[in-house]
Amino acid sequence: MYEFPPQTWYMQGWWPTLWHCGVLVVGLGLMLQFVRKKHKLQITDPSLILLIALGTSFLLTLPTAAPWEPFRGAHPLVFIITWLVALSCIISNGRLTVKNQGEAAMRWSIGLASLIFSLMLITLFPVSYPREAARRTQCKYYLKQIGRALHNYHDTYRTFPPHKSGSPPYSWRVATLPYFDSSPLYSQYNFEEHWNKGTNRRIAETELGYLMCPSVPRDSPRISYPRTDYFAVTGEETAWPDSGVNRLSDFSDGSSNTLLVVEACGKQEIPWCEPRDLELTDETLGINLPGLEPHSSPGIISSYHRIGANVLFADGATRFLSEETEPAVLKAMLTRSSKDDSGEF
């Protein structure tokens, strides 16, 4: 089983990889310079220890290190131990060489030890955390937009759109295009053709940013059509019944207690234009459940925000649900008229 979301440690994109390569080159240069001065390389030489530490952490944090995926949980511990060993060895080396090579060698060893300690702190406290907070807020804003569009549709037709309707079927995401300032796309959509045939193919290839969570890594698996990360959960007792009748008056459990749209980034094989969503089953009740493949989750809700996911309630409110939410509570929130109580969450 693969953890979801996968632990990418602090490697986000290509710039950390390039940074690591640069420090590796510096470490190699220091080692070669040290060898020229001493004419003999020893296992306790600071430059060699620095190179080993950098090389180990580099391999452990490669974004494409698929063979390591099942063991990613142990990486932070191995990473920290490697750098602490390097730090202690360099300090010890400085104490041993101060008598033989003078104060300059001691200063060089202490400087190198300080460099390693600084690099370790940088990797332990990545700058991506504030960025992730902004991405999580942006994700909630996208869900808020979706909720506003669905309510505007409800005000017009006195019902929410079916999760799929027509023959050939089209998605509720297509039906709400006019309420996202995407009326040109909607006017070009041919409802007599399949979603990826004829003129609809070009529409399906159009990327809609408000349907894509900004926290999904750029190196995650892609599909031939732009994806959606926000889904309806279908089922006769949910907000999206197969009968297609889903008016606010039908939400006897309360619109503030019933989920309307959920984040499911672990289902990236679904294009936004395809009339396909998620079906409610007891087996999939969970948030960020581990998957059989990397970057996948069988859970009904999944996100790259860690410890939880954003959701949209039928009253238009957005919340962040913890992945510790009990399946029974989650099922109560996903049903609209089962007379169950989701309680405090």
C-alpha cells in the first residue's frame, strides 16, 4: 500500500534538486582541494563526510525515487541521522587536526560543521509550508466558486443539476459552465455528441483552473485530458441521487450538514468534462486512505493538503475535514435525508 498523499519531504519541483546538485558540486570541490593538500584521503576527512551526507540525502529525497516509495515514512529519520553523524564526525576531525595542522584547519572544520548544521535546518523547516497554506486557501476558494455556481443554477431551475443527464450523458460540471463565466464553452458544447467526440473534444481539452487543486504536485500522473479534483458523491441518499431530483427542500438532514462537493485528488484519472463522479460505498468511506499505486487513494475524499481535505456543504460553506473523521460521521455528512446526525466535526 502507498501512503496518500505521498511524502515528498521538502522536494517540491526542480529547484531543490538543482540546489542539491550545486551543493554536491561544492562538496566534491572541497574534497578534491583537501586531497591535493594532504595527498591522502581518509574516511574521516570532512570533505568526504560532507559528500556522503549530501549524496545520501539527495538520493532519499529525489521526487522520482519510485523504488523508495513504500519506505518513505522512514526517510526523515534516516535523513536526520545521516546529517548528525556528518556533523559529529567533522567536529571530531577538527579536534584531532588542530594540533597537527594549526588553528586554520580547526576554523575550516568548524565552518564546514556550521554549513552542514545550517543545511540540515533548511531541509527540516522547508519554505514550502507557507506556500502550502496559500494553496489550501486557494483550494477552498475554488470550492466556494463551485458552490456559488451550483446555487445560482438552483435559483434558476429550482433544483441542483443531475450529476449526469442527457443522451449521450454530460456532466454537472458542463451544466454549470455559464455560472463560471464560461458561457462561450457552454454555447459551443454539442449535447448530441459524447463529451470527447467532435467539437466537444476541444472543449474537453480546455483546462479549467477552478477545477484543479493547486496543491497537486506538477510531477503527479497526468491524463490525456485536463483533470478535475472536485467531485459529486452519488447515491440515492446523497446530494446527487441517480433520479436527478436534488432540491434544497429534499435535504431533511439540513443543508449545513450535507456534503455537496468533495475534494478527491487521488482520483486523477477522471477528466473534468467526463460525466463520471464518485459512488458512495462503505469500502471507500475515509479521507486520504492508502492506495494500491502511488498518487492514488480509494477514499471518497483525498487531498494533497495532508491531515485532511477541503469539502463543500450544500449551504455553500467550505470546511477542512480531518482525515481522522470517523466513517460513520462521514457517511452521515454524505447523506441528505437518512435522519442521521453527523454531530460535531
